[in-house]
Amino acid sequence: SQQGEEDPQALSIQEGENATMNCSYKTSINNLQWYRQNSGRGLVHLILIRSNEREKHSGRLRVTLDTSKKSSSLLITASRAADTASYFCATDTGRRALTFGSGTRLQVQP
Amino acid sequence: NAGVTQTPKFQVLKTGQSMTLQCAQDMNHEYMSWYRQDPGMGLRLIHYSVGAGITDQGEVPNGYNVSRSTTEDFPLRLLSAAPSQTSVYFCASSPHADEQYFGPGTRLTVT
């Protein structure tokens, strides 16, 4: 079974709006990462948050981590049509390879 | 740097055939991994390696073999292809098992 599960599975918003995606996981982690995948392409790393961090920012991205609830959220502010993609959370449980969730498909309408 | 390269981009196999998916990276990364992605799903880990000569199984290793004779290369072998192995295969590398760098993928169809 998947370690991480994203919610919602799909999200459609208008350009300029904020998009929030959530990820829940099951076991203790060293870090949690978010990746973006454009249709038919490989994954691109967006941001990493370590287990002792609660919030991290990178440009228009804001990630939070609540280890007590085993959950994380990714906020994309002021979304653009180019943000249309699938977004995956991935957890590092110390096995030196990541475990991915099933992803959130984000559609940003121009 | 070319980053992570994968060949071929597309492949069609008949059931029972064998083949090797190639993966190479020029970033001198210790960690390399193979994942498969089925339609509408996330990535599932097949095998991974923490350095030359060291490999380990992931979540879905059955039907696949790997070896790591050099830091640069991490081929994935399908011994006897089955329709259930129809998928997109991604190779990734990482310097510290943190941020992973992904290749463009190989789309495999088994008929």
C-alpha cells in the first residue's frame, strides 16, 4: 500500500487563485518531499521538509508538516496556467529510497 | 551535465521476451532507483542501489533484476515480460537519498 496519500485526487481552479494539496502518511519519516509531474514527463523536485521542520517556503510554494498527525500540505499561491500538473508527495523513511503517494492532478484554468 | 538518461523511450515486447532498460547518470550520485508508474497512480519502487555493488529490493521487485557495477549505470532487466509489466518506468539518482533527479522515463507495453 502507498505510504503517502494525497487529497484531493483532482483540483481545478482559476488562474490567480491559491491551490492547496494535502498528504497523509503512515510511518515515521526523515523528510517529506513534493514533486511535480507534467503530462508524459519525469518528476521534478519542488521542495523538501525535514521531520524537525514545521514550515518551509520556496517562491510561491509553502509546505507545512505536522508529524503528530502524519500529514503535510502544499500551498501554491497565485497559481498560473503553467502550474497545471500532477503533484506527488514522497516520504523518506530511512530506506534510502522514496515512497510516493498517488498524486493530486491540478488544473489551472486561464 | 546530461543528468539522468534513459533508453529506450518506448518499447513494445511480446509476453515472455526479455529486455534491459538502461539508466545512466553523470552526476556521480551514489543512490539510484527504479520506479514504475501505472496510469493514474504514483510511483512504486522496484529496486534501488546505495552504491556500486549494492542493490536492494523495493515495493514491487518480482520479475525484475538489477545490478550496479559502476556508479554511473543502473540497468533494469525484465527476465520474462508479462502484460502486468506494462507501465512507464522511471530511473532516479540522488547524492544523499534526499532530492531525487528523475530521467524522462521509458514507456513499456507488453502484449
